[in-house]
Amino acid sequence: MQRYATILMAGRSRRFGGGDKCLTSLRGQPIAFYALEAFRKAENFDRYLLVYRDESQKKLFENFVKKKYSAGELAKIVWVTGGPERMFSVFNALEFVHKQLRADAYIFIHDGARPMITAEQILAIDALLSPERGVVLGHRATDTIIAATAESDPETDRKNPITTAHPPLTISAQRRQYLWRDALWVLETPQAFYFPAIFKDYGAAIHSRRHFTDDSSIFSGAIKILENSRVNLKITAKEDLELLSKII
């Protein structure tokens, strides 16, 4: 069965504080290249679908990859234009597979801003896949988590010395719901699915006009969570990059 790796690079990097986080250099290589290289090292993928934001980003990343890969490896790379939000970028990649490639396949979806993924983890996900279920990388929640509705408290916010960019929340006891930590998982990527199933579900999700940020929340079938014991940090802010550099 065919296997396709989708690497998402089309985000606007709004919370990164300037610049393109997927192209930001980490030890001399763009962050997104680490993800691509992990899938290449897994050695069982027929295509790499790179979902890009604009022609400038595509050209810069393409020029870097050309210096690293052979002609045979470059032939496996497919460039797909991203959408205004993550779910639309994924759907564009799925549509490309539907129109241009074999549908009897597994497709892996990964955030290009997660550079710590390894070939070993990818192969572990692959070993658990079946047409009946998807597989998601994730880790157990270790912090106390609440579902809460914030209340306006301008007096407290004005006096707070920290920052007004992210003001503190005032939440009454009636508006706080403490969730049972032992039942909570933090989902990561890659997430992998049988292509015909996830393509059908994504089509329905797009048609519903609802907003989704996670592929497994769209998938109507069963999922298996592969517990991840390694750091799989997603780069969101500049501080994340500094932390990742220290980890490496």
C-alpha cells in the first residue's frame, strides 16, 4: 500500500513574532526540513506533500532541499498550495492525492513546526495503522487543566504589573470546571489515517463550515494513541525556538 507524508508549512506564524517559523534556521537548517528528513529516513514513503504558504516560501525551501537530496528523492516531493487555515491546507493536500495519486494509501499529516519527530516514531505509527483506525502521537496531560469562561474585571487587569497583551483572567467558582487529568491526552503530530476514510470525513468537515484544528477530531473512525515519551515541541513563539536549541 502507498504511503504519503504531508508536511504543513502554510501557517502565518502570527504568534512567532515576525518571520517564517518553518524557514527559521535551527543549527543551520530550516525547522521544516527536520520533519521532512525524518520521513525520508523512515524509507517507506512514496510521496512527500509539502504544503506551502506562498511562492517566496516555496522557492527558499525548494532551493535548500535541492542541495540536500538526490534527483530520485526530489522526484518524490510534491508542492501543494496551502489554505487560509490549517484544515483547508490539509484538505488541499487530500484533494491532490484524490486527483493525482493512488487512493488506496495511508496518509500521514504532520506540522512542519514540529522538528523533533524521528523516523523511529513514524515507523511505530505505521506499524499500528489499519484501514479501520487512525493512529495519533500524543502524551498524557501532567498539569491541572480547567474549562473556564472568563469574566471582565478591568480594575484587576489595570493594576496587574505583568502585561496587557495577555491580561489575567478572572474566573468565578461557578465558571470553572476542573477536568480529570488521568483521562486527558495532549495530541501531537504525526497523525495517520487510511486515505479514503479521512478524505471523506474532511470533505464533510469542510462542507459543515465548522472550525477544526486537529485531524483526529474530524476523523469518524477509531483512533489509537501512541504514547510519546520524547520531546515533540511545536514551535509557536520565539521562546520555543530558544528552548529547543538548548534541548538539542
